[in-house]
Amino acid sequence: MKREKKLFIGCFNKSVILTYIGVIFALAGIFILIDLQEAEQMNLVMFCLIISGLCDLFDGFIARKCNRNETQKAFGVQIDTLCDIISFVIFPSILLYKMAFQHHSQMVFAVSIVMIILYVLCGITRLAWFNILANAGSKTTYYQGVPVTYISFVVPVFYVGIQRIPFLMRNINDIFVILYGVMGFLFVANLKIKKPSGKWYVFFSVAAIVTVVLLFI
């Protein structure tokens, strides 16, 4: 039977829709950061980061419900990782850079740049290792290391808390440098992190909604 020739390369079906939506929100957040003028715009940045995280949280769940062939599964793994690099490695890195750029201390700026570099290296290492396991067909109930997606929840939650304490808000860049260092370490640490099940999907969704509400009240 002759194979039908496709107009475009790739596998386009509902299993990757959320993945694409997530990276679109990440790009929107990056664009806002590039032209950041007012402090209130940072709330929109955090909103975009949260939505990207939710899309990544549920795209795998939806993909598993789809009847996919091996090519579609392999494409899903690759496109998910590539989008994760943009959404949870590059996007948060630009966020920290923007904070550091606005800081008056050159020392703090230099330390922030070093931390950004380390964070990116840890993030792409985590994603590369994930791809190796996925391509090997590894089926487990846990992750090795903390998924990069978790940065999309940790950063907004910390930001919401810090916003409400003036002293912490004045030192937000220092706090975020430490936070990124901890998250980068957890990305590559040989830890077993249980994959989210039904109750965790509910927990992350509720936490995301509460955080968004607190951002805009």
C-alpha cells in the first residue's frame, strides 16, 4: 500500500496541542520581559509561566489517552523536550537576568549571571537524561531528579509570597539567585520523585489558580 505523502513534516494531533499552547505562553512571557517597563507587568510574566507549567503537566496525561503509533510517541517526546527548554530553561533564565539587570550592585549582577549559566546547564542536562530514558522505553512510576516543569510553580509561589513582605521584596534578586541554585541542583540530583497521579493533578491545578488570584488582587 502506497504511503500518503504529507504536506508538512511532524505529527500534528491533539496529543501535542497543549505542548504548543504552553510554549506560546512562554514566548509571550519572554516578550513581556524584554520590554518590561512597569512592576505590574511582572505579574503577567508569572501568569504566563504558570500556564506553561499547567500545559506541560497535562499534555502527557492527554497524550496517554490518545491512540498514538510509535512515530507519534517519539515525536511527542522530542517536541515536549524542545518546548521545555524554551518554557522552563530559557524563559526563567531571562526572568532572573531581568531582575539582575535592574539591580544596582555589579557583584550581584555577576553572581546572577553565573547562576543563570549553572541553571541552564542543569536544566538541559536533566532534559537530555529524560530523553535517554524515554527513548530506551523506560517505564517507571518516578522521575530521576526534579522535572524542570516544577520551576513554573515554585517561582510564582515564591514571588507571590515575597511581594507581600517589603523587606524580602527589596532583596528579591538575592532570594531568586538562591532559589535557582537549589532548583538547578535538584534537576540533576539522583533523587526519585514520584510522578504525579490523579490527586497531584488536582493539587497543582488548585495551587496554580490560587497563585494567579493572589497575583492580581
